Amino acid sequence: MSLVNLSHVCSHLQNASLARLGLTSIPYTKLHLSLALLLHKQGFLSQVKLGGPSPPASCFPAPLADNHRITGAPHRDRDPRSGEAALHDMVYRRKTEAHLREEGFGEEAVEFALEHRQLGKEQLEQDGWDKRAIDFLLKHGQKPRAQLEEEGFDTAARSMLQDHDVPSAISTLRTQLAEELEITENDITKEQLEPRLRAHLRREGFPRETLAYFAGPTASLATPRHLERDGIALTAMGLTVPSQPFTTLPPASRDPDALESESEVTRANRASRRLWLGLKYWDGSPVLSKARMVSKPTKRYWLDAWDLGKVVRGGSGAKGEVRGLGRVGEVMAVSTDRGVMEARECVERRVGGMVLCRVW
């Protein structure tokens, strides 16, 4: 039934765009959430918010008055000892874990504050710590392990250098570059190879722990600027929903009457949860104009990375039954063992899966 429901969602998004709606909602399921995050990443949606039957106030550009009855937004921390209240005090008022416990914050609230105070991988990359990691690899990546120990590098640095095999990457890129330029490998200069190597390391990526290692214990923690710019990331059905607004009342104005919290899913309200999506328009036309299913409950199309490569280059796959991507801005969602991914990302990561739908 998941493909049937996904077909209804595609039709709904297409009709909502043609109707020039700025905000619409779809049922709250893991598949729908994965597709919504993919479309948001690809630029078709302006926002993805978790809410109830009525849209949270954070969906709207201007702050709305909260009458404490229609919706739990924009302030989710009416409980003066909630997790967001603890995070606010820890970031804005620089209170420590011990101070929060002395003021009566519970274990869950303190854990929430400690978890969300840690900057995520994307935030650390945005702050430029991936460049510091790449510079470190380029400088020390070709040194033997014994030399690294003699120079006093700790275990974390040596493990990172071992995980990213720089000599092997240099050898591969040198061969590719020699073939492209039609010269011998010995004629390749450092200036020609280094941009390729940097791009390779950036594409390979670094885990959050590595970036936090270079940022240090202070720069890897959220500041008021981070919370105001990026919000916080919430976890829903095993997926991370980034950039959820962090709107907390100051301590003097906190309402002790804790009502239903935006984005909080419980057994009592699970059936009423909705995903609220912001639609985008450019020059009077919807950015998302069409959303069509490819696989159907009666016929599902499974493509490996090789066939997906032909599809994204404009060819066809599955013996000609899956048409190639030929429209400007067209994307294709594929369900893989790593989650729902765009077809081009599947080709880059060399994974296959079931083709769900195409959007343009």
C-alpha cells in the first residue's frame, strides 16, 4: 500500500502547485518524510515541518500570536523545565549541566540540551572545518605510521589518516589525470593534482567526529548564532529532519501550562500528525510542476547503478521501460537500502534500488 499512498501524494503535490498553494500537508509516514526531505534538498520545497492537523506557526514568514489553543507553535517550551528551555539556558545563559540539575531540570531535558548543543556534520562543514581536515590530510597523509607516532600525533589523528588512504587516492587520480591530459604521470605537477585531490576528499566526506576533532571542544558546540541560523535537528521515524526552528520564550515569560508540542509524536496524537510542506514558485510558475510515479504496485522497476547511470544520462533502463531524465531540473527518487536517494546520487555512490517517482 505504500506505493498507492505515494501515488496519492504525488498527485496531491502536483495539484497543489497548479493551484498556487503556498503550503500543503501530506500524511506522516517514513516514506513520505524521506521523499519530502529529498525534494527539499533538490530545491522543490521551501520547508518541511512536522505538525498536527493545523499548520505550525513557524511555517509562516511573520511571527503569529500564539493563543495557546489553535496550535502549540511557535513556542514549544511552555513547560519551564522542558528540553528546549534547558537548551536555551545552556546556550544563551551559559549554564552548565550541574546548574540545570540544581534548578530542577529533569534527566530527559538535560540530555536533550546536551545532544542538541552539539553541532551537526553539515553545520561543522558550513563553518569550514572540512577544509581544515583536508589540509591536514594533504600535509600528513603520505607519512608512514611510525613517523606519525614519532611526531606525537594522537590515536584519533592516526586513525583518520588510516581511514583516508591518501597515497592510493593520489595514485588513482594521477592516472586519471594523465589519461585526460594525454601526458605521462611523471609530468603531472602538484598544482594540477591538488585541486583534484581536494575535490575527491570533499566528495568522500568526513564523519561528524572527525570534523569535531578539528573544531575542538568549544567550536563544535552551538552558539546563539547557530541556533538562530540553523535551528535544531529533530529525529522522526529514524530520519533526521534538519533546520527545525528553535523558538523559545525567555525564562521570565515561560508558560507553565505545557500543551501539545509541535513535532512531538506520542501514541495519543500519532494519527493526527501531518507533514507540512512549503511550495516554491519562480517567475509566476511553480517550481514543482509535475510529479509522476514510475513503479506501481502491480509493476515495480528495480535498477542497478549501471542502469541508473544510463537513465540519468538521458538513456533508458529496464529494457526501455524507464525513460531517461531529459527535462531541465528533473529528478528521480529511488528507494535503496540506504534510504530514499536521488538517481544521480545513487550513481555516484554506486547503489541501485526501486525507482519510485520522477519530479520536474
